Amino acid sequence: MDWALASVAVALLAYAAVSGRISGTSLTAPMVFTACGLLFGTEVLGFIDLSPLGDDVQTLAEATLAVVLFSDASRIDLRALRGEAAVPARLLGIGLPLTIVLGFVLALPLFGDLGWAEALLLAVILAPTDAALGQAVVMLPRLPSRVRQSLNVESGLNDGICVPLFLVVLAVASVESDRLGAASALRVVAEQIGYGALAGAIGGAAGAAALIVAGRAAHAESDWLEIVPFAAAALAWGIAHPIGGSGFIAAFVGGVAFQALRRDAVGEVGHLIEETGEILGAVTFVVFGAVLLGPALGHLTFAVGLYALLSLTVIRMAPVAAALVGTGMRRQTVSFLGWFGPRGLASIVFALMLEEDGGVTHAEQVMTAVFVTVGLSVLLHGLTAAPLAERYAGWFATQRTKVKPSAEARPAPEIRWRRQLGARRA
């Protein structure tokens, strides 16, 4: 563990030293940290030799996702987006379900050993997107705000939407493997979702109440107010687990409740939880490269490689195209939105939960497909984010000069971005 900690520290220090030079290039933070993990991991230097199923890896990944779920949910003000919610609603309400269906349909023939529940589980795990892997896309001001907002909102909400879907399908897979009876599986899922939502509502409401009281009394120090979202997320998680709820659902619902109830009390207080998520995310990608991606590449097969490629292209892009029919958006925009659906943190954590559950017969095969897909996404979306964003911005600039503005040109209300690793601060 000592060498593992030292290796992670070296990766963080090295990136911090050159982050200004890397920002805006085709190198992204997830790419750098994943590469550091591969170098320090079990397949090369062996400095990071942790068990993928050990408490260290599980705790790190789960804590990271919980913080990001709360932060993302509390960052998006749905009331402000009410007039421009059509595209995000289509991506989440049409594109996301179609992505799961298409991923399921293509997994069945490619992985003949997987049962239907396992194939569906693979599709659900790889459905959520992670905007941090293509940060230039949501950070470039020259891109149309409607497109940036759509990708940002989709990425912020689809993780939380996929959590209950994952729990349901995981329970079905456990029933199929005779690990759990149908009644027991239904009860477990209901408890995880219901108690998780309850815990999240309590944690988010408590955090919002603290801000409202602080705003009225005007006694709180600004530094301590930054603790409030982090403490609210911890409270939601801390209540959920003892009562049998899902900590991830608690974190997501907590973020939604926090944002809905706090209104504009005492202004912006989300920097600490975002910075915490940023650091945890960096460490997670180092560990991902070291103990998850490296071994997965050793089990790479043609079927796994093909499914990974399909997951980032056809399985993502075709549903997005179908979801945007009737919006008036041009082919260039549809392709741009379809391509930038990177897979990242949520998929990693779901895969680890799958192995931890122990009720899925072909869990290792599913995990290999997930980790290879995320690794390919880190590489391809990282390399293409900056150049394709610039190219699309150039195309959009030519459209703005036309007499009849395109559907993309309609402005959308700006919302606060998650402060992503490697992104220039405003």
C-alpha cells in the first residue's frame, strides 16, 4: 500500500506541474492519470498492486461516484432550464433507453455465453456518460450554448437515472443465477431505492436548511459554508447504508433536493465538493489504469474489442440521432452530440459493484468489456475532444451569419459547469 500511495502522489504532482501546458490540448487529465496507472500498475512496474475487489479500491470508487452524483445533481437548476429542456429531455428520455436496448441487442450475439439478464446488465452499465472525459466540448465558449448545456445536463443526470436501473437488472440477474428468489430480489431493490431516496431527501433538506439559516442569521463564515454540500452528501450516504438504502441514490436525490430547496441562499457554495470530486476522480483513474484496465487488456478478445467500439459509436450515436428527430438540428450537430458520449466513472463503479455482488455468473466477462470500453473512451474521446470541438465551433460560426438561424443557434440559459480536471478556470 505504501508504494501505491507514493505512486498516486507522484502522478498527482506530475500532472499539477504541467497542467497549464496540457489544458486545451488533446491530452486530458483522465488520459494522463490512466496512463500513469498503467505504468505503475501490476502489468508494468508493479508499484500499485491492489486487489480490484479489495476495500481500498471499492471505497475509493464508491466515494468518488457519490460525491460526483451529489455535486452534479446540485449543480443543475432544472427551473432555469425549463424553457430549454427539450434536447436534454430527448437525450435522457429517448436516447438513454434506446442506448440500453441497442447495447443489449448487440451484446447477445457477440457474447454467446451471457444470459439475457447479463447482456442487459452490460448495456445498463455502459449507458451513462461522463463529460469529464471530453471536457473541451462543454468548456469551449464558441460552441452553441444549447449544445453545451444539453451534453452537460445529460451527463449530470444520466448517472443518477441509471442507478435504479442497474439495481433492478442486477437483482434480475441474481434471480436468473438462482442466487436470490424473485420475492427477495424485489424486496431488496425496493428497499435500496426507497430508503435511498428517503435518506437523500433528508440529507439534501438538512443541507439546504443550514444554508437558509446561515443566510438569514448572517453569522456563518464563508469557508464553513463550503462544507455544507459535502456534509449533506455524507449525511445522505450515512443514513442510507444503515437502513438498507442505496448510497448512490441517496447522493443523487440529496443533490436534487439540496438544489431545489436552497434557492439562492448565501450564493455559491459548491467549490469544495467539486474540488473533492476532482481529486478523488484523479486517484480513481490512476487506480483504474493500474488494477482494472491493465488486467482487462490481458483478457481482450475480438468480441470485447468490437463491442467496445460499437458502444462508443453505433450504440450511442444511433439512439441520439433517433432522439433528435424533429428538433431541426443539423447533421453536424447530431453527429457531434452522438459522438461525445464518453463512458467513465459510473461505468467503472457499476462494474465493481457487479463483482462485489457475486450473483452474476459471467461477471468477469462483463467487467472486461466494461473496462476495455472505458479505456477506449478515455483515449478516443480525450484525443478528439479539442480538435472536433474547434472544428464544430468553426462550422457553427458560419451558420450564425445566415439570414435564417439554425436550431443550434437558439441561446440556452447558462448553468454552472462542474470544475473538471484540466479545465481552465473561468
